[in-house]
Amino acid sequence: MASISQQHPSAKAKALKAAEASERRERLRRGLPATVELLQQRHADRIDDSDIDAYVNLNWLEWHGGGLRLTITGRNVCAQLAPTALV
């Protein structure tokens, strides 16, 4: 497999775009619990509009009756981030 430095310019651009999308998804994943906390406190106005759009596109949040709520997928993502108790 060719390294990124040996790839065609358009392949480099695609690889870079994929890496940026992966980094953004990870940032959103890490920030989801804080976002949920803001929603619970009724401070959705403090969440960046582009992040809301991204969360909805990822199916982690959904619009319901004019408000946002966590989806089952979003709950699972939050559960993966929760610290586990050591027994």
C-alpha cells in the first residue's frame, strides 16, 4: 500500500478529508456527555449549531417536539464513555 506522500494529489486530499472527519467525530464523541448535560439544563443555546447538525446527522441526537433529545445510539455512545466501576 502506498504511503500518503506517494499518492496522487486527489487521493491525498481524500485521505486528509477522511482524517479530519474522523478527528471531528472523535471530538463530538468526547463532547457528547457535556452536550447532554447542557440539554438537561435547558441550555441548548450554548451548543454550536454545526455540532447540533453533526449530532443529528450521526443519529446521536434527534429533534422531538421542537427540542433535542438523545437517541438510543447517543445513549450507547455516552455509556461507552462512562467510567466503569472496578470490582
